[in-house]
Amino acid sequence: MNIRTGIAAAVLAALGAAAAVQGAQPSRAAQWTQLASQPDWTGIWEVDWANKRGIRTPRPQMKLTPEYQKKLDAFRAAQKQGENVQSEAANCVPPGLPGIMTQPYPIEFLYQPGKVVMLIEAYMQFRTVHTDGRKHPEDPDLTYMGHSIGHWEGDTLVIDSVGFTTSTQIASGVPHSDQLRVVERIRRVSPDWMEIQTTLTDPVVLAEPYTITTSYRHLTDELREYICLENNRDGADEKGRPSLNLE
């Protein structure tokens, strides 16, 4: 066999192997049909700020390591003294995970084969949760939402997220380290209500894992445009009108 013939044979073998792998995958129709077996979260969901469900319980106290407790104490002291200690959200920088999930704006869930996508009205953000069995990358790019993988346990979607930019916070005045991990368990508890149990783990910042459960109510509504661009400034003239003058 000459070199050219050998190369052609190798290419054909590779194509044959690829075809065999492709043939082993479920068809496109089968993949979409499989989605019908998953829980139906159709519609818009919003945090139950008004406690219409009537089961709100006090949130547990976040227990911090000594180093980060000192940072939080300093933050609170600066607040009392009137110092400007606003988060970057004041400049239209999104809060990232976990804060984005408890904004006073609705969320929509979209299903696709191998992924669940969350459309979040606040800051017009989106999250992609891979449900195709992949693992986290060894060195993920640090982003506001992190890298999320999920799997179904009955009617519950379990999401594991890592790889967050350290410019975000896990609570007001509480930053996080590069070891932050966020695990969410999402399930629909009734036609009108959804629960998301969120557990934060960060051995550098948290003395122990921190878990909260948030209720979301079902809305018959649509997501609306939310316009807020990074580094926006809200200026006004002496009468409270926008300070930009085009005259």
C-alpha cells in the first residue's frame, strides 16, 4: 500500500467510525420526545416577595470564617458612617450567581436536548445548564454565571456551578473566593409554586455550607426589556430631570 492509498484508507476508517458513533445517538425527534418526560415549567416565575404562599421562614445566618467576618464588619461600619459602599450593581454590572436568581424580576425556563436555559429579565441575562453528562472543565473561564452542569433526580433538576468571577459577591459586603460552588435543587411543588434550594460552599469564606430555600410563583406574563449598560450614571438637573442636554 502506497502512502496516498494509506491516507485514503485512514480517512475512510475515521469517517466510518464517526458515522457509527452518530448512528448510536438518539435521533433529533427522539431527543425532543424525551423532553416530554421532564417536569413542565412552562411560563414565567418570580420570587414570592409578597409571601403570597404564606410559608416564609427566616433565612439562616451566614457563618463566615474569621477573616471574612472582619471584612463584613468593616463593610457595615462604613455603611453606618455614610460611606459609599454600593455594589457594582449600581453601575449596571450584573450580580452574577447566586444573586441573579433572587432579583425582583421574573425568570423563564427553556428546555432543549442536553441543556436547560434560563432567561432572566434582570440585566437581560441568561444561564445555560448542560444536562448532557459533561463534566466541569479543569480550568473554567471565570464568568458571572459560572459553568453549570445538571442532572434530573425524578422531578428535581440538580445544578452544580463553579468558576465565578471574583468581582461578584455572595451577599452584601461578602465577596467569595475562587473555590465557590453553588448547588441548586429546583422543583415544581404545585401548579402555582416552584422551590429552589440553593447551597453555597466556599471553604475560604464560609465557615460551613450555607443553604436557603426560595419560593417562586407562577405568572401569566412575558419577559420585558431591561436596559442597563455597564458604567451607566444616573445624573439629574436641579428639577430632577435627566441631566443630559441635547440642545
